[in-house]
Amino acid sequence: MASPRFGLSRRLLVLTLFFVMLAEVMLYLPSAARFRVSYFEAKIELASLAALSLVAAPDAMVSEELEDELLRGVDAKLVAMRRNSTRALMLSDRQDLPMLGPAFDLSHWMWWEAIGDALMLLAGQVDPYLRVVGPAPRYPDTEIEVVLPSAPLVQAMRDFSGRIFWVSLAISGFAAMLVYCALQWLLVAPMQRLTRSIVGFRAAPEDVRQIIEPSTRQDELGLAERELRAMQQDLRQALTQRQRLAQLGIAVSKISHDLRNMLASAQLVSDRLAESDDPIVRQAAPRLVDSLDRAIALCAQTLRYGKAEERPPQPEALPLHDFCEDVAAALGLPEQTALAWKNRVPGDLVLRVDPEQFYRIMLNLLRNALQAMPQGGEIRLNATVHDGRVAIEIADTGGGLSEPARAHLFEAFRGGARQGGTGLGLAIARELARGHGGELELARTGPLGTTFRILLPHDGQN
């Protein structure tokens, strides 16, 4: 099986890296803003110390060399102090400054404004000098103002951003690998196992090794494995059954060809029996001829069920009571001593059905009823008309159907009304009934017997 070019594992790894880096970016923005504010706070603290040292000097005066040294320690161009509403210039490098923008007040700042200013600073969109105002750390009533060059701050923030980037990349890679390994074990590997089983089963459904062996997992994937195994088993059984049906069709076609020739010979003999001097033989001969005719026609149509080529019904008006008597006579029901045959179909009920197909329906159902009572019993036949439909019920007094028989009752080679049966009779009977626009169903079954019901359209004008 060829692996996908961009499979689930790689997608999970890439998505994990992307989402972790996205989370790091969301954390970086407030961190960068806070770094800028902390930088300003540190400068204000250094500036306040420099200003206070100047205040402590005699006459608050220092030499130009010491003033320059103090400014270098703060890394500022100018330091001013406001106390008691009095503002005084404490330190200056004695150089002209360009026009300065608004001061950044450390006492009043908003985080979204700080994030915007930090991004502009990183992008290089900043004045050469920045004016910052804030309270002296140890003297809240004293306000310090400094003018700082922006270049050192830009470099410091870029260094900070580089460190954050590499740390974030390391964290992202580590987290991605952890998530990848966890998902690989929890999801990807089981999904690949399911995929291999599906692809392998599709390539060779007859190979039992391709059926997945479910794990003991109790989650959705475990359920999927168990359901896939059940589906593969059912499908393999269906494919095996279809293959056997195809082989059976070939065998039956050969048998039906030879059987038809033998029945043709028997038909010639039956024609001579009709001319016999024995009255009993002459009376039985027409039934034998009809049975042989039906057997020859059935041999010619044997494969139609397997090929789903049953011809469309050709309805004719049939007196239902007399027709059912003919079917019962073909099975020898009236002559049975241990069995009671009760035909309760109204004598005036006429049904439009295909005689050949309806004969096969009734023959299968009556034969099943007869085989269900090997020790004898009673077969009852009833028919009623209601709401444009005729319901024909065939009831016996046998022991009823078992649970396995009811589960697959109308499935060929899986169901069957008796042990050892193939289920073909009921399957064919239901198909023929549906071909007439009707239905064949199991009405009831139990220890007191079984009843099958045939439902067919009835227009009431027959």
C-alpha cells in the first residue's frame, strides 16, 4: 500500500508547530510591550539616583566631566526633576535636541497602546530621541523626566525578540514532538491499521488474514475496529455465498439440460398411459402429464432465480379454490391418511395471477407445511378480501419455526423452514409474490403451528 504524500502524521506535526508558534506570538506581544516599559522604568530609576546625587552635591553643582559621567551611566541626553510643582533641569549634555514628541508617562499607560508602540519601535518607525516621564522609585512625590536615544532601546528589544524567538522555537519543537508522538500512538497508528485492513481486504476479500483483529480499546477507534471486523466478516460470507451460487448455477445448468431430456422421454411415456385401458391409469395420466409439463418448464427456467431474470407475470383469471385443490392433489394431500387437508377458500373467489408462478408459490408453501408435520396434523387454507387486497393464509399444526430459522427465513441458502433446508423455496416464493405487486410474510409461528400469509392485489372485477 502506497503511503499518502502528505499523510495525517505530517499534517499533525505541521499544525502543532503552527499553533504552538501562534500561541507564542500571542504571548510575545505583551511581553515585548512589558520589556519596553521595564526598560523605561530602569532608566527612570538610574536618572533619579543621578539627580539625587546632584542634589546632595555642594550648591547642587558638579563639574562638566562628572555630569557627562552621570549621563553616560543613565545613557540619557537630559535629566529633569519635578518636585513640589517646581521643575529643574538636573543633567544635560549641553547639545541641541531635535523636536521631541509626546512623553511616555509611566504613571498612566494602556497595554494596547504599549503593544502598538513596541511594534512600531521594532519596525524602526520611532524618533531618534524619546521623552519618558515617571515617578522616582523611592520618592513618589518626585517626578523624573529623561530624554533617551532610541537606538539602544531598539537594539535591546531586537535582542530580546531574538531570544524569545529561539526559545519559542525550541518550546514549539519540543511540544510538537510530544503532541506528535501522543497522536501517533493514540490516533494515527490505529487509523493506519484500519486503512491497511480496508485496502488489503478490498484487494483480496477472500483472504481471511485481511480481516482486522480488533484491539481491546474502549474508545471510538476500538468501536470502529470491531465494527469493521463484523462488516468484513459479513461481506466475506456474502461474497463466498455469491461465489457458491455462481458455481451452483453452472452445475444446475448442466443438470437441468440432461434432466429436461429425460423428462421429455417420460412425457412420451405419459402420453401412451393416457390411452391405457385401465380407468385408474387414464384418470391419473392427466395429472402426470401436467406435472411433467411443469417440470420441463421449470428446468428451462432454473437459472432465472440466480440471474435475477424471472420473467414478468402474465396474469390470468384463476378460480382460487379449484386451483389450490390441483396444487394439493399434486402433493397428494387429499390422499394423506394422517393429515387433514382443509381448503376454506371461497368457491367464487377469482384471482388474476400468473398460473405458472402462482403454482410455484403455493407448491413451495404447501410442501413446507407438509414437511413440518412428519407425524401428521392439519393444513388449513383460508382467503379473505379486504381493501383491495386478498390475503391467503397457509397454516399448519407443526412445532413452529426455530429462532435461527426465523432470523434468515427468506434468504436463499441461509434460511429455511426446516432443518437441512436450503431456504430457496421461501426465497423464490417471496420474489414471485413481490413480482405480482404483493408480499409473502410469516404471520405467526409457535408450538401450535406456523402460518404464512400471501398478500396480493385484488380489484374485485375478476
